[in-house]
Amino acid sequence: MKARVLRPAFLLFILLAACAAAYAQGQIKLPPPRTEGGKPLLQALNERKSAREFSSEKLPLPVLSNMLWAAFGINRSTGQRTAPSASNKQEIDIYVATADGLYLYDGKANQLQQILSEDIRALCGTQPYVKDAPVNLIYVADLAKAGRTKTEDIEFYSGANTGFIAQNVYLFCASEGLATVVRASIDRPALAKAMKLRPDQKIALAQMVGYPKK
Ligand SMILES: Cc1cc2nc3c(=O)[nH]c(=O)nc-3n(C[C@H](O)[C@H](O)[C@H](O)COP(=O)(O)O)c2cc1C
């Protein structure tokens, strides 16, 4: 009798705990990305450049969604993406640092998963302007996903895989009139600590995105 009464209460407790956990994780559903339009490719290539002055204006969620899809979103029913990766390992994760916290881009679910609620943009690079842009993308190679790739090859492959993603972001920014610069000057141990990364998660590069300073 007691067990029969306890069981629904226990199930309710589990349900509430699950809801609380999902809320605490803070997932942001992204609007469906735009997968057509933009400037012609050759025009975007002609306008691609690095910028180091940014407006503090935030990027609207649809723009963020479009940019992340262009960067490394899923573009085929096979689950493959807008950028290639060696052996299709897809080991590069895109973290998004904003004033509201740090998020991990989940291309499959088209959502951002909150990792931290602190603003860590100032840690995303050693140059003073890194905190000025509303968005800092941090490209992290998750070596656990690289599987049986030979150890000596992993760094080359992850560097190349990151480069494709960064160039997608450059071309998206050129197409949309946004400012961006990819950066290697990062205090990696300090940033990895702030991001609470595992030892087999390696920071490759970071890239700022925002509106150009007027
Ligand atoms: C791998 C890599 C690392 C870079 N690191 C930095 C950096 O730490 N800081 C910076 O201001 N620019 C950095 N840049 C941007 C280059 O300085 C920039 O691409 C170069 O000056 C050419 O300018 P452009 O991109 O406008 O053609 C980096 C670019 C690449 C490809």
C-alpha cells in the first residue's frame, strides 16, 4: 500500500528534477537558419576581410542562427555539415561567448546549450579589443571525437578543420556586412580553465563577430 502511494510521488519528484536540470542547463532554441540568398560568392570573397573595431550592438538571434549554420551547421540528411572534416569526425565544437554567458552550439538540435552564465569574452584573446565584440566564437577540438586518428595527425587535421569553419564565418560576415577577425593569440590555459574544458579538449582558434563600428 505504502509503495503504491510512494511511486507517483517519486515519479513526480524525478519529473520535477529533470525539468529543473533542463532549465539550469539553459538551452536556447535557435530559429531555423536561412540556407539561401546572401551576396553572390565571388562578391563575398571580394569583400572578405579582418576587422578589429566593433560596435557593441548585440547580434539578433536569427543572425546568430544563420551564422552558426553557415559556420558548421548540418546541410544534408546524412548529418554532414557546411564545412568538411577529416574522416568526417566533426570534432570541432563551436562555443559562443557573449555578455550573457558561454554557450555550446548544437547543430543537430539547432540550439545553444548554456555552459556558463559569466561573461568570459575578455579571456577570449590577449589583445584588448577582444571584449568589444558581442560574440566571440571559440573553436575547440574535442579529441575524444577524433577516435583512432594518429596522434601526430590530430593537430594538423583539427587546425585544417577549424580553418574551413572560420572561413565560412568570414564569408558569411562579408555577405551580411558584419565585422569579424579570427585569432590565435589566446592564453589557452586561462581560457580552457574558465571554460572548464577537459584535458582532451583543445582550443584551436577564436573568432569575433559583430557589427562594424560606425
Ligand atoms: C591562424 C590565424 C591566426 C590569426 N591570429 C590573429 C590574432 O591573434 N590577432 C589578430 O588581430 N589577427 C589574427 N589573425 C588575422 C590576420 O592577422 C589577418 O587575417 C591578416 O592580417 C590578413 O588580413 P585579412 O584577413 O583582412 O586579409 C589571424 C589569422 C589566422 C589565419
